[in-house]
Amino acid sequence: MEKKVAVIAALVDGCSIRATERMTGVAKHTILKLLADVGTACAEYQDRVIRNVAAKRVQVDEIWSFVGCKQKNVTVKKIQAGICGDVWTFTAIEAQTKLVIGWMVGRRDAGCATEFLQDIASRLSNRIQLTTDGHKMYLDAVPDAFAEDIDYAQLVKVFGNDPEGQKRYIPAQCLGTKRVEVIGEPDPKHVSTSYVERQNLNMRMNMRRFTRLTNAFSKKIDNHVHSIALFHMHYNFCRIHQTLRVTPAMEAGISQHVWSIQEILALKRQTERLAA
């Protein structure tokens, strides 16, 4: 159990698989097997308990990563070997409790956005105010998921050209933002994506496979999904939020205590018993 706790603690703290192998003395394939088992259990548990959430303001965004290789290097041979190329992780966070209500790994298109938002809608117990970025896919996805039973606005960023010329790895200069009301009557004061964008930073900091400009990327899509499920389990139930002074799950009334990593590992046994 001490070895298992050490492995999971290293993974949720941003260590790579090989770094965890060196630190704990546990073989790489054993670590990956534990990640798959625990990640599956974490995904199933959160899918079951994060329901009927009394949210008020929800922010949605998507974060880029890649599996196997970047999209420009995808070949037919690599596709036949498995899913590869760019992948996007959609996340939805509640602005008050900081609870990550749901996430989904897929493509950055209207189909995946609609499927994701329909899942989020099924987890809510009341009408919410929703904010997304200005991507066009949400203009169809939000009505498909919520119809008119939502107050929805987009926060559109206005970019300009860098007067010093384009620099590699540096995005265009953001000149400002524009709030666009789409459905209902969203409160302009709460049209924001700050919390979900901060959550994107948490993901990049605490999952080594999300680190950019390095060779730290997911080799298989399954391991990518398991790692995200484990990360959100730790974020929602184990890590005390600096502002809230409790975990997001406690603030949302889903949990009554701060979870330990041993309790996360116990989910694996619960999943095995349910399967039996």
C-alpha cells in the first residue's frame, strides 16, 4: 500500500511515469497498470456521485494536448496503430464551489462540444448561467444541450498584431474582451472564463503529459484519459482549495471530509466488487 500511495502521489503532483519509476522503484508497466485501474475507478465514481449539482455559474473551456504525435506528423500507419494527433479536453467548472462538474476528451468540434454539454446538463439540478469562449461550435452545442433553459454568454477575446513582428511560441497580443449575450439574460458581471482558464493551468502543472514544448506527452489515448480522471478525483476530493479552505467536493456538498490517497485506491476494490 505504501508503494501504491507513493506512485499515485507522484502522478498527481506532476511527475512523469519514468520519474515516478525512478523515485519509487516500481516498474513502468506496473505504474501504468495501477494508473489504468485507479483512473477507471475514479471516472466511474465521479460519474456516479457528481449528479444533481445545484450550480449557479458554470464556465466551460477546452485545453489542447496531443497523443502519440502532433497533428502535422500524423500518418496512415500511425492512425492504424491507434488514436494519435491533437486531442482536446473539455472541462466545466462551477464558479462558486470550484467543483469540476465534468470533462471529456475528444476533438475540438461541434459534435464533441454538444456531447460534452449534454452530459453537463444531465448533472445539474437547476438553471445556470454559462460562459464559454467565442468558439463558433458552442453556438450550436449550447442550444442542443440546454435549449432555452439557460442564461448563456460568450467572452470573446480581441487579438491584434504584434508591432514587433510574430515571435515563435508567443500568441497574438490580446487587446481586450467583448461580452456577447447569446441566450437568456446572463449577468454581465459574471461573464467570465477566469476560473476555468486557471483550471487549465492546474492541469498543465499537475499532469506531466500536458507540459508543452517537451517530449512529455501521452503515448496512448487510454493512459491520457485515465490520468485526467485521476487528476480530477484528486482535485475535487483530496486537495484543499486555497481560497475555499476545503475541497471543492465538500463546498458543493458531495463529500463530508478531505479524502486521502488511500481512499482513492480503495475505489479500485469497490469497482471490482461491483463488477463481480
